Amino acid sequence: MSSYANLPAPSPEQGLNRYLQEIRKFPLLEPEQEYMLAKRWVDHQDTEAAHQMVTSHLRLAAKIAMGYRGYGLPQAEVISEANVGLMQAVKRFDPEKGFRLATYAMWWIRASIQEYILRSWSLVKLGTTSAQKKLFFNLRKAKARIGALEDGDLRPEHVERIAHDLNVTEDEVISMNRRLSGGDASLNVTVGADGDTTTQWQDWLEDEDADQAEAYAEQDELENRRELLAEAMDVLNDREKDILIQRRLSEENVTLEDLSAQYGVSRERIRQIEVRAFEKLQKRVTSLAREKGMLTPA
């Protein structure tokens, strides 16, 4: 969809506050407007109509993306993936079905975000069972349900309750909680502009009534993804492979400074190698997954 190039793009340099303020400028659509725009897109491939539908739902995409904080991935990239899912929804939306675009789009948005998380994160760090996938996507909701919102390790009774509710072991709950607890921002940090102190991160969180894990109930077990990763690593040279493993695929990530000393180059050079290696690996994993029928072609 060519209109994607004209969308505001979240970035670390721009800052999320500015992005969230920018997308609030796009008007929401009345049902009749949405229907007519969707008909223009379906019947005539009117890209301007599609662009209006996308921009009017950027706030929905951002709101859902905020519900996936704390997975160790840049929030700007998560929002970008949410926007990709939104565009896919607009592209496939049938206005004759009788429901609103937002209802349809939220599933595409979540699927796009979850695929990004699993592609970037779970190849080596997650377990292989459906129950562990469910734990990954539902631990936050389970903690909120029982009021276990404090940082740090969970209390034994909370661990026991969550393990029972999600059908996983207590050790798995403890391990996943520790992995996902690092770097969490407070839900009460304000994101308003021009002195506005009424809007907080929690105001952007997604509605978690739906079970986020269900979208992946039919996915291949993550052991297949580990095998994909091992095969895809051949695309990297020895230095790229070593730096990527130490920076992203180890339980305790090595600092840029340590790797700079190890390889005798600047920290910025190490960062560049890491980013390039990760991009090469992502492309190779995606290519292999499609060859093996594990991903549906776009």
C-alpha cells in the first residue's frame, strides 16, 4: 500500500510523546465515513481512502502496542509493527461484513506484533510448549488480575497462583517474570504535551479482555524455530555471529564496551556490526521459514 510512506513514523530520535501527539491530529471516522472509504478502496483501490482509514486508526495501533512493553524490544519498533498489521487489516477489510474496522484490525495488529516478538526474541529464549507461549503473552495480565504489580520477584503465593492459572511450572513463572521485568517504565509516567499531566502510559494500554496467546495456539513448536535459527546463523561471519550471540542471544548480554575491548574497535563499530548481523539474521530466518511453510507469504 503506497500510502505507508506518508504515515508518521515512531522513532527513538523523535520520541514517543511527539509521535503520540502527532497521531492524535488524525480525525476518527464515523461509521458512514468508514464504510464509504472502505468501498472506495475495495472497488477502486483508492489509496487516499486507504490512507484515511489507516491514519484514523493509528491511535488504536499505538494503544495495543503499549500493551507489549517490557519484552526487551524498542517500543518504536513495536509500534511500527503494529502499524504494519493495521495496514494489512485495511488492505483486507470487507465493509459488507457489518462490523467496524477497529474490531477487525485489532487482531491483525496483535498478530503482527506477536510475530515480531517471537521472531526477534523467542527463537532461543522461550520454551517450546504452547503453555510457555501462553505464559509469555499473558504473564502481565495474570499479575494484574491478582494485584501483583510490584517490580522484582513475585511472592511465593503469587507464583503458585499464576502457575496454576496458566498451567505452567512455578520455575517457569519465576524465570519468565525475571526476563520480562527488566527496564519496565512506570505506568503512571505522564505523556501529555504542553504541561498536560492528565495523560499517562496506562491510558494507552490495550484492552486485555482477549487472550493474546490464542493467536499462536496453532503455531509450530518453538523447537522448529530454534532449528531455523541455527540454520540461519550460517549467513553470518564468525565475528558477526559472536557479537550477535553475546549481545542478544545470551542470558546475560555483554556490553558494547566489553566487546569493544575484545575486538579492538570502537563501541559504535560494535553496535553497527550487531545491527547489521541482526538484520541479516532476521531476513534469513524469514526466508527459511517461508521456504519451509512456517510463515504465510505477505
